[in-house]
Amino acid sequence: MKTQLACLLLCLLLVTCSKDTEITDGPNSGYVSKTVVTKGGSKNDSAQSVVKTSDGGYAILGFTQSSDGDVSHKQNDSYDYWVLKYASNHTLQWSKTYGGSGDDRGEHIIETQDGGFAILGYSTSNDGDVSLNAGAQDYWLAKLDNLGNLLWQKSYGYIGADLGKSVMQTPDGGYFITGVLDVTASGGAGNTKQANQRHAGGDYWVLKLDNQGTIEWSKYYGGSFTDTPYDAVKLADGGYILIGSSDSDDVDINNNIGTYDFWIVRISETGSIVWEKNFGGTQIDEARGILAVNNNSFFVIGDTRSSDNQVSNNLGAADLWLININLDGNLIWEKTFGGSNFDAGKSISKGLNNNYILAGNSRSANGNLTQNKGQNDAWLLQVDGNGNIQKQISVGGSEIDSFSSAVQLDNNTIIAVGQSSSSDGDIPENKGFSDLLILQLQ
């Protein structure tokens, strides 16, 4: 749980007018047209998730603390969810913030079956757009129409820090949301089954909702230490696979390999565990995203500091780690990407030509990296179905820059989003502490 809160200080997001710049990269990048844009105001702004839309454009979710610059429609300096909708030619169609007077941060956006959007993250507010807060952070889910108008919203949580991470729409029109339950402040909810046992962190917390956000069922998964989910995928049989990281070795978790592992759980349509497996080595390994390649094969992306057990080739301090597993949770292959410094993967999505788009960040200037421009660069790779690099690019300046999410549009343009604290190198402008970062690639 506490590890989640430390991550939330690096921010950025998007809105209306801003400078942009075309960049060039090393000879191995393979991209022809590259444009970098920053958006935001004088405080902290961040993009966390991007989704391509059925009209050929894209929508971005993150959070903003600013009330100036590109964020002209916000009245105070508390954090709000921030959604920006773009056309396929990168014209901003609308930009809106959602939340109350507390700390509200968006994590994941999807386009819904009706052409609108669902946005998930967490909130400490109980005013403004947020009608209820149980204490500290709650999951906060909001349903928008295609113009960004708020249709309904719901909070889920207890008195502790409960953080929503991933949302998907189910075939029945409902929703499946995942995130972290703060077991220490849940009043007995959670998955530590030993009476009076003190829990050291969080559990995976899953809720199945109807089409208005009413809970149909709620389940917890994990052990007595820190279990942090980041993503999920739906299966053809109606079940789900959940991914994240865990340092537990009890209750639901039977094979901890060392410190934090990729912890992957397959559940049934009603939430019963089908299988659970750990992947990694004896150091810290954290899974951040999952993608179905087909009905029997899945890619899981994250980072590893291990160099043993299932991690065959550690390149440095930490590597982006991509694994391919089958429906039974068996490892098909694994690959590391990076250099001698700290490198990490945050998301994976399907491209148009049997390729896959990986987004993350890197501090390395050797190994798989084309070049490094500062403390930490935003890093994007395209790989084939066997994990072989087809193209890659790093974007940044002298400060901290990273990507959190990327998609390929139907016109072949890749959109990667994240955050930047730089004002030099590839970064055309910095407006505050951190800005939303957008990369447009062809």
C-alpha cells in the first residue's frame, strides 16, 4: 500500500495550446515522423492512460493539480481527474476535469459500448462530483458520455487507502474493476484468514459491477504482506487473469520466489481462483500490464531486478521484463530489455501489423537503448510476437521523463503518453513542476 503512495508524486496531463517539436533519434529507431507535445499548468500534471476511440481518435486520462495554463476550467490546486479527447489529426475536441476538493487521481480509461467512457482511479473527496468517501482514498469510478458529460459516479472503499487501478466493461454491459485494498484499515475485509493477524500491506481487490456501478460481487486475493494489482484481462470462458506484484508467501500465495514477484491469478467468472503463479527471481519483480495475444497466450510486462530462476538475462540494475504465458499459467518464453541502469515497462498494447507496443522508461544509455538524454527517459518499443525488437525510441531531457501508456491508431500513428519534468532535449517546454507528455509517432 505504502509503495503506491510514493509513486503518485510524478505527474502530467494534456489540454489545449502548447508548443510541440519534431525530434530525431538514433539510427535504429525506425520511425519517420516524431512529434513531442507537453500540456499542463504551473503545478503537477500527468497522463496515466490512453485509449484509441471508435471515431479514429484517442482519449487520455490522468490528473492535474494546475488551475492555469492549459487547465483553464479548474478553480483550485487540488488534484482532479483530467480527460482529454483528441481527433485522429491530434486536434483537441474537449478537455474536462472531474473530482472534488480533495486528492482525486485518474488511473485508467476505456471507451464503453455506447461510445462514452469509464474512468477509474482514486479519490479523497466527498464533494463536487464525488458523492461519497469512506475515508482516505476510495476507488472512484465515473461514467461519461462521448462529450465528457458525467452520467454517474460511484465510490468503493473503507477508511484506508484503497486505490482503483484497472477497469474493463463486461459483455453484459457491467464493469470489472481491480485495485488495492488497504487491509490494515478495512475493518476486517481482505484475504488474511488468520484471526488477529496483522497485515503488512494490501490485497488485490476485485469488484464485478452492473451497468450502473452497483456491486454484484466483491473478492480479495493475496497473503499477509503487500499484494498490488495493476491490470486484468477477460478470458473467453468468462473468467479473468489478474496481474501485479506480491511479496507474500502464504494464504493464496504458494510459491513466492523472492522479495516481490510477478503474481498472476486466474479466476472464474464468479471470482473463484482457478490457479495462481509467481514469476521472477530472488530480487524485486513487478508486473504492470497484461495483453491477450489470443485465447491461449498472454504477454505480461513489468520490470525485474533479478538475474536467476526464471530471469535468464539480466542486463543491469533493473530491466524491462516481458513474459509470455499460456492459459494454464505456464511460461512459454521471457525476455529482458534495457541496459546497465534502471529500466522498466509500464504497459503493453496490440499494434496493427502483428506487433506489440511497449511503454516505459529507462536510465540506460547502452544495451537495447538507442540513446539516453538525461536522468530518466520515456521509452517506447515495438516488438514482434516473439519479443524481437522491431523499432524503439527514447524521449526526454535532462530531468525525469516517462511513458505510462501507448496505443496505435487505425491510421498507424502511435500515441504514447506520460509525464515530463524536463525543459530541454526533446521536450519543447515545461510549464510547471511536471507536465503531461505526448509522443506522436509514424
